[in-house]
Amino acid sequence: MTARIYQIQKNALQSGKALTHKWVLEYAPTEAKKADPLTGWAGSGDTKQQLKLSFSSQDAAVAYAEREKIAYTVIATPPKTLKIQAYADNFR
């Protein structure tokens, strides 16, 4: 059972930066989802997929994973790039 530790990214439709400072520990799926024959909904017997733990820092998430002996992978946050553009550039 492995886990991913990553920082929440800002949604493309989101203008503010709320909750982007939080770090999340999320378990990797251990079995594939399959369709239920009666309803057609996708599901699996792996209940760890439903668990998401949030932390205030990367160090806190790593410390939790090490304390609970969970194998983890830290996914680095990509650098933020701003496209500086003037309003007048829309009409060139």
C-alpha cells in the first residue's frame, strides 16, 4: 500500500488561492474499479481510495506517513508561471 503526498493546485476556474497551501496524503488504488452488474456504477473493494488526509505542511504529511509506516511518494509542486500581458495585446 503506497500513498501520494502532494499540494493542492488551484483550479483553472478558481480565481482565489484558497486551500492551495494544504498538503494531501492520498492512497494509491490497489485494485481496479469494475462496473456493478445491477446498477452499472464503478466500484471496488478497496476502501483506502476514499481516504484523503490534509496537512498544513509537507513535513507534517511526511512525518505522519513515516510514523504510520506508510510507503509514500512526494509529488513536487510545479512552478507557477505567469503570462504577463496587457489588455491592448488582445487587439494586435
